[in-house]
Amino acid sequence: EVQLVESGGGFVQPGGSLRLSCVASGFSISRNDMHWVRQGPGKGLEWVSVVGIGGDTYYSGSVKGRFTISRENAKNSLYLQMSSLRVEDTAVYYCARAEMRTFDHWGQGTLVTVSS
Amino acid sequence: DIQMTQSPSTLSASVGDRVTITCRASQRIGGWLAWYQQKPGKAPNLLIYHTSTLQSGVPSRFSGSGSGTEFTLTISSLQPDDFATYYCQQYNSYYSFGQGTKLEIK
């Protein structure tokens, strides 16, 4: 069974940093593009970033230059290093597996709250 | 960036109704359109990809259609489990979601 479990969320002040982790089981992340998607409180879904099978990375304009996505295939884990955090980054962050570029499995999400 | 616009934002319907949600893209996306269902406090669930292909395990009352910049999700006969929020997503150029359509019980 495919499972994705995020961790690392929490409360941080504006300008701070946080590192999210996503541990996968039931498949090897080395065979899939892996994404982060976020959802602000009461808001819709917002794509954040992707790391491809080959290690290529892409970011939404709202996080480019502040967030870094990475993967560690040996640990079957995905990461999101977030820095220079802003109040508007407050959201539930989901990791998601891509199959044929659509997100067929999601984690349960981890909440990041940025506030002074 | 490709903008995705869903309508309506909220839809009130009854069990057994046929409902349609529309998603418009700001530019042609070549059929690279998916639909997700999300229930409160839960992660989204993939329903349809490539405009009209049903994800494994998704009931056949769900269907998708469209081309170019206009796409639709239809539920042929609403069931109690279908009341949720639905999102379209384009994956032609990077990724972007519509703002969501909340399907409520009338």
C-alpha cells in the first residue's frame, strides 16, 4: 500500500525557517516525480514545487528563491526546506506522488503556521 | 502562468441530481486536465485525469469532458458521499488548480 507521511510542521515567526519531511512507503520515490502542494486556511490548493526523477526542480513563483525541494532516495524521503517564511506561507503542506503528472497519492498534510 | 477558473464556486444539489462543474483555462492546455475531490480535513483524491480518464476505483457516475480551454466534471446521480469540494488542475505547463467548487446538500 502506498503511503506518504509528512512531518516537520509547526509554528514559526516571519523570516524564520522550517524543514518539512515526507516519508514514503509502498513504492520507491526514485521512480516518480514528487511534489509539495499547500492549502491555506479556508483556501484552495496551491502547487508549490516538484522534484523530478532526474533531480530537476521547479517552483511556483510565490516560493522561488525561498524554498528548496530535495529527495533522498536511500531513505525514500522527500524534503522541503523553507526559509524567509511569510505570514502568507501559513498552510497545510501536502506531499504528493505524481503518476503521469497527476497526483495519485497524497499524504495527510502537516500544518505550518507563520505568525509573530 | 496558466490560470484556472471554476464555476460555480458553490453548488447546492440533492441526492440523485445530475450536476456539472465547469473549469476554464486561461490558455489551451491540450487535454492535460485532472479533477480532485476533497473532503474536510482530508487530502485531495484524484478522480479523473487527462480530461476524461477515470482513476481506478472511482465510481462511473463521475465523468469528465472538454477540450481546449473549457472542461467539465459531471456527476450523473449524486450520492451522499459526493458532497465535497472539487478542484480542477492543469498540468500542461507546470501545475495550477482552480479555486474549487463546494458541492452542498440542498
